Amino acid sequence: QVSGGDDEIQQLQKALLDYLDENTEIDASLVFSRKFYVAQWFRDTTMETEKAIKSQKDEDSAEGTHHAKDVETTGQIMHRAESRKKFLRSIIKTAPSQFSTLKMNSDTVDYEDACLIVRYLASMRPFAQSFDIYLTQ
């Protein structure tokens, strides 16, 4: 279980990274999986930010005016993206041997929990969310 809020995804990501780090001695390919996930999440954060800002600019140009509320929303988007990137950078900068000292609740994450976390995080990706649309078309 994770506490609700904006950092729910980060807590799940951290739990998954903890699990991967714990089991690197068993399977060396998990080191590459860990690096892949961090890189993919960093890329996703960048892409989400760009899309959100572009959609707001498109709305502003269609209306012909610029609202203070939109500026605040853009600021919130940028703040959330920067906090996610800061989290991922801290993971990147931490050596795998040091990463084990930063573990939060990794002893409660087993293989089944890790699979569930991966499925949940994968369902949040744009392709998984639009899969029904692809099937319909």
C-alpha cells in the first residue's frame, strides 16, 4: 500500500527499483531493466510535460486570450515534472551498492508485488490507455 497523493507513482517506482536492485545478484539482467525503467520514466515525464504545455498553448491561441489560471496550471505542470525528474536523477546518481541503504519498504515487495506494480505502471502509459481505441479502429 502507498499513501495517496502526487507521489504515489514515485513510491511505486521506488519500490520496483528497490526490488530490482535487491535481486541483481540472482539475475544480472535486472541491472539493465532498472536502467531501462529509469530512462523510460524520465522520457515519459518530458513527453507528458511537452504535450501538456502544447495543448495549453493551442487552447490559448484558439481563445485568443491568456488567462492567469492557465499560467498557474503550466507552473504546476512544470513543478510536478521537475520533482519527478529530480527523483529520477537522484536514482541515477546513486550507485547500486549505495541504493540499498536508501530502501524504504523494499522488504515487503516480493515477486508478485513487483509484477503487480509493473502492470499498474504499464497501464498508466499512453499506449495502454488508448488500446481500446486501437482495437475499435
